[in-house]
Amino acid sequence: MKDINSPKNLYFDVHVFCCINERAAGHPRGSCSLRGSIALQEYMKARAKDLKSNIRLRINKSGCLDRCELGPVMVIYPEGIWYHYDDENDIDEILESHIAKGVLVDRLLIDSKQRTLPPRKSQRLCLKVSAVEEFAHDICRYELTSADGADLPVFEPGAHIDLFTGQGLRRSYSLAGDSRDRKKYVLGVRREKPSRGGSDWLIDQLSVGDSVEASSPANNFPVDWSASHHLLIAGGIGITPMMAMGHEMHQRGASFHLYFCAPDEAHAPFLDEIKSIFDDRHTLHFDNGDPTQGIPLTSLLSQQEGNAHVYVCGPPGLVTAVRESSAHWTEGATHWEQFVPALESVAKKNDAFEIVLSRQNLKLTVGEDETILQAIRKAGVEIESSCEDGLCGCCRVKILGGVPEHRDLVLTDLEKSDNQEIMICISRAKAGETLILDL
Ligand code: FES
Ligand code: FES
């Protein structure tokens, strides 16, 4: 009699089944396809062909594997090992470690009894302060390098990192250096008034040689490289992302011009670097606090030359004025980022509503005086956040059902109308809606 467990019975050495089950939006269990499994299964199949290995490998699609809350899921035979995965990096690791070397990917394993999936914690970079300089009034320039001297993760112009402060806070700072320089990140940090703790801690406590943890770079303010001309408008500390943009535009030979406004020279960070990067493609406005002496936005933005795009970063008044003055420009040609919340979202009246945490089998009520983030934490689910003002994108969550009322300044108008994601620190549900969240 043949032994059913004999390896000789295997037609494939490794047989992978990736669930690509589809369910309509709004189902409380969600589905693997709603969480991106169709594209990831195709990616895995394509990448498997590159594996330098003699194993007979098959990557198949499957229907629902009944572990929807943990999805996207895959099961790998003959061992019957289950994995949850989120993105192409996870797939690469499963291929290169489990399949090519037979080494389990512990961080993605799901065990046989597991029914819920805690929100994933972001990976942290270990950085060292290599230089600090107060280069404008209450504004410091920091250079951060990798603690072990390795190359830093790449970033795109407009990106930011979050620093984890000694008081357990997490604060976002735009990257101001050359995105092609893998050896250092450059930040400009202004002391906040009133301070919420982050900038005070950095400026008062962090010195050359100190270590600090940071998130990987993320970008809510990307450059559209298809534009024929880039108009950069910055106010005060809002110059930081423009510095990285200027570096890259200069190296690409793009057409660009910077308009930078500050009260006076003493309050204007990066002045020397602005002169060297932007050369004759910048205009400074020192307004001494008088808005009539600021950047003449109405005339500057009265006409959109060709496929020009405008980028603005700075105080809410400046951002609003640029958005209003360029309202007649083509859709998507105005890009903005601001560091304080819009007043209208702070003042809005709230109603209570319900949310379903699809991966936790939990239904919660969000009271009129609390945010979704607070309600989730009250229920004992740990979840990361940073600004808690709808500015940084750290608390972004996928929506599996229901219609949100977006109040953040991270998503574009197009993304808001798609209703695929929500910033749970500030946005809410539309009246009468229950939100089903991929948490
Ligand atoms: S939808 Fe994928 S396991 Fe159910
Ligand atoms: S924590 Fe920053 S957008 Fe929510």
C-alpha cells in the first residue's frame, strides 16, 4: 500500500493558495479582494518565475478560505502554513524566505486558532543626530543619519517622517534635503506656540550624537512630474518640503520658481540653501506681518500657463488663499500641505454613529464627543496616530462599507469622493451611515 504521507505523492513541492474571494462593499467580514489580494496574487505569480530555485512551485487563486477577518490570506502546502500579507514587500519576503529557503516569515504567520488581527505597527528607523543648527529665530536645522551608518530609505520630494519623542509623542516633519542623498535626512523644526510637546522636546533635548526613532518616509504632498512648470509657494516653516522639491527639480532640469514669504530675514529658514538651489528662480517676500506686503497671489495665479501646477505649504490663511486664487486652474493642478488643522473642521458639530472593526468582530459606538480613534482605543485596540488633527496621514484606514464625512487635509478631493480611505483621528460617518473599517 502506498504511504499517503510520502513526499513522492507530491505533484508540486510547494503549492500556494491565495484567496481572491470578492464580496460587495459593506459586508462586515470584508473580503481578501477588497483588501487587494487580486493584484497581490498576480504579483506573486509573476515574481515566483524569478526565483532561482528548482522547486516545483504553483501559485493558485482560491475562493474564500473562511479566514476573511485576517485577509488577504494564503495557505502554503504541503505544511499547511497560513500567512496574512498586506503588500508586495510581504509577498517578496514569503517567496524569498519561506519558499526559496524554507524559513518561516514569523511576522506574517497566522496560527490555527487566530480569529482577529491587531493593526500592524509601522517599522521604526533608528537614527542619530549628526548636526543641529539654529538657523532662524526658534527654527533649527537637523541632520539625521542611520544609527548603523547604512543607507537610509529613499524618499520622494514632499515626503515626511515621523519622529518618536521621549514623551511618547509622534510628530511629523517634512524632509528638506536632497532625496538622492541616502546618507542623511534634513529637517527644519520650528518651536510650536503653544507647544504640544513635540518641537519643544526636539529643540531642548535632542543634541548631536543622540539617537531618535523615526517612521519610514511617507508622502502626502507628491510632485506631479507631468506638469510643464512648477510654481512653489511657501510661508515660514512651510518651506521645508519645497527644499526637497527644489533639489529634485534642479537635478531634473525642470521648469520651476519659488515664492517664499516670511516676516523678516531672521524668521526665514534655509535662506542660504534657497539661494544656492533656486538661484535666480526664487522671489523672497518679507512682509513684517503685513499681509498686503506678502506674495501677490491674485496676479500670480490669475492665469495657468500651459500645464503649470502650483504647490503651497504654510499657514492655513496662505493655503486657503492659494486654493481660492487657483480655483479656475485645471483639476488636480493645485497641491497643498499645511501643518495646522482647518478651522472649519475643528468647529463642526458632531453626531454619534456606529463603526464595525472588520478584523476584530467588534461593533462600536463613536460618541458625539469622541473621535473614531478614541472609541477604538477605548475598546482596547492599539492603533498608531501622530498629529490627531487630520494632517499627517498616519491614522489612514481602508473603508469596507459606509459613507464617511471627510474632514482631513491629507486626501485629495478625488480620493475623498472615492471613499476608499478615512483619517480616523478627525473624519466621521455621514448621518445615518455605519462605517465598516478594515481594522
Ligand atoms: S474572503 Fe478571503 S478568506 Fe474569506
Ligand atoms: S493622526 Fe495624523 S491624520 Fe490622523
